[in-house]
Amino acid sequence: MSNKALQKDAMRVLKETSRTFFIPITFLDKELKLTVASAYLAMRAIDEIEDHEDVSNEMKNATLLKVAELLKASVFDNNAYLDALAPIKDKMPEVTLRLADWLEVCPQGAFSIVTSATSEMAEGMAKWALANWQVHTKEDLDDYTYYVAGLVGVMLSELWEWSAGTKTDRELAIGYGRGLQAVNILRNEQEDLDERGVSFVPDGWTRAELFAYAEENLAKADLYMKDLDKRSIKLFCRLPLALAHKTLQAMKEGREKMSRSEVEATVEEIQVD
């Protein structure tokens, strides 16, 4: 497959795996669009390993640690990757099986930023799979949300600097990722408990504490936005943040999530400066 065809295919898979994330990526300039799409697909690839209900936690841990090591090399070894996946290969979706393709789409100058962040995420996921995602303290929650979301904020900040020379605060970048993840935890709390027997809520916390945790991190995300000076990057970051704020408000009102029309209206709103 030619690189152009591969780029087009990557955007197809991106749209199929995340409609919400696909929209803000389209706001970015071409080189950055490909980079962030590549990063999202790479992280989604390992996320599918972490999430799969028919793979044991021990196998998740072993596989993710192997993948983390492979991502540390300057050239990604697809044969070694497929060997690492072999015991679970028949259970994995297209996005996971084609990790090498997503990394090929990534512009060379950003390759190490994307692979380093994905490797760190895989190591964190491996650790939490072995712990069966049992969060007991605020420190546990901070650790988990860092690995699955905060470090995405850090990676994006590195990409903004690489692409546009935009410098941002690392702690606020982590807060941006954590805030979005905290809203997801609130939204999926019962489902995680019922379907996976997993709770991301620290011992003794009620939903009130979880709401406060989400709000504290979304406040950091709001501050993070002030460092962004390029319109396309600002638009990219603005949409998930606006959706997170509004989802939190909907849950406070007793609703499970925003309506489709509210989401569409938000997409329109954030494009008006």
C-alpha cells in the first residue's frame, strides 16, 4: 500500500474507532493531523489489548510489556510485534493488528515522541492490568489517570512544540488529560463495576469527591488552553474539553450523557472565535 493510500486508510480506521476524536483531528494542519492520528491509533491499538475481556490480566501484562520494549527501538519491528501478539492475535481488532501501519504514517520528526509516549502508556497499562485496576487511594487514581490520559496531554504538548513552537506547562497538560479521563470514569462507573468488576474510585470516596476531582483537573485544562496560540491547535483541544465540561454538567443534572444535538451544537460553538 502506498503511503498516500495508507494515510487515507488510517483516517478511515480512526473514524471507525473514534468519531468523537476524529472531528478535532480534522481541525489540525496536515502534518500534525497525520501525527496525532498516528498517535491515537497506536494508543488505541494497545488500549484494545488492555480492555479485552477474553484475555487474562497476566497475558495482558506480558504482552503489553513486550510491546512497550518494541516501541523503544528507533525502528519498529513488526515481525517481533506479531510474535508478541501471537497468543491473543485471533481476539484482536484491526486497529491492534496494524500498529506498524499507524507508525509508518507518523512523520519521521515526530516518530520518537509518539513511540515513547505509547511505550510509557503500555508499561503503565501492564502494571494496572496486573493490579486488576483496583484503585484504593487518590495517589492510585492519579497514577492510573496519568498513564491512560495525562501522558497523552504531555505527548500532545511535545507535538505542539515540535510543530508550532508552542510551549505549555507540563502539569496543566497532565491535568487536561486527567480531567477528560475523570469525566469518563464518572460516566462509566456503574458499567465498569457491573461488566468488569473494576472500580476506579478511591476507597471511601462518593461521587461528590469524584466530581470534585474531575472539576479540579478540568480547571487545569482551562488554564492549559491559555498557553495555546495557534488556532488549529486551540480548536483541537477546545472540543474534547467543551464536551467534558458539558458532560459533567449533564451528569450533575442527573442525565447519563449529552444528547446528540447538544454534541453537534458544541462542535459548531467551538469553531466560532
